Amino acid sequence: MPDDVVLHLAGEEVILLGERALRIPRLRAVLIADLHLGKADIFRRAGIALPVGGTAADLKRLQQLVERADCEQLWILGDVLHGPLHRAPWYSHWLAWREQRPGLAVHVVRGNHDRALSPAALQVQVHEEQAALGPFLLRHEPEPDAQAHVIGGHLHPLAALPGLPRRLPAFWLRERVTVLPAFSQFTAGVVPVLAAGERMVACVDTAAVLLPAR
């Protein structure tokens, strides 16, 4: 696709998507991080006025992403949840989606917000700290590893572009570490200070844009 960014990491072709996801074509896998289902509900219960429908919109985006990528496995690198699962308003939507795609293997690397995550309840496979996928080591917190290229999330990286008032979710390409943007649209984030040679790929609507090196 012309609006995607194709890279080679650890000898593997990967595609960075403007939908805030990383695709590994050879493995028919799509990776996202920081879904934070139910976060807006938590804020509303705390008395913060927010519009409803944010989690449903994120689930719809996820469904569209899986269909576009035609993947066999979806990996969520931590923070699927943001709050308790019991009686969560989005839960029925999630189950309906899983019923529509029973052949899709959904893997979760447990994040710091996933203490209440039940593999059986969400119909997912859970990996407690990390998991290997091809040449990559998948983690929630993107700590470097001496033996493998790490792909993680947790940091919610943002790109600040000259002349643009808003910051854009972005992939952060570091030495032997790739940090995914938060998939949830209702998240804050940080603008990292890039070391020499590091790059960022900004997500602009559904386009991925490779930004100049530092």
C-alpha cells in the first residue's frame, strides 16, 4: 500500500500501518499495543465528562484493521484493559467480534493494566511477560534485549511536527527496539528525545509517514 512504510528489522520485512499497527507479512501477523478498553468509562465514573462510544470506535477500528491486513494472528502487546472486565459495557461487542472471526488467533502479552484479564473470558492466549515471534521478542515494556529485536508498547510515543498544533501517534525506531504507538485513540503520550540515528514514523489518519532522522 502506498501509505504504508516498509522496513526490514532483524532481517524480517515488516510494514508499519497508519492505523497504528505493525504487520509481518510472512507470518500473517498484526501487532498493536495499548488498546485500553474501557478507559473512557473509568473517567466518566470519576465524574469527568467524556462522550460515549470511544471504546466501540476503537473496536471498530480493530475489526477494520484485521480485515484489511488479512491476518491469521493478532498480537496485543499489553494493556488490553483499563479497569475491571466485570460488566464492562464493551464486553458484548468484543465477544460478538470474536464470534465473527473464530479462526483468528489473538495473543496478549500481559501489561500493567491487565491484572483482571481473563484468557477464557476474552477468548485470547495470554503470555505473562514476553513471547517470541519470528526474530522478534514481544513485550509490553520495550526494554532492550541482547539476543533479539524487541517490539513493545507502553510508552505511547508521539511525534511533534513543526507547524502542527497537535501531536501525532508514532512508531519509535530505536537500536534493536521498536516501540508501537498506542492503538487507543483516548490516550496521552510522550514525545521522545531521539538519539542519533533513531527515527519516528507518524500515523496521520490511515497513512504512515517516515520522518527525517535526527
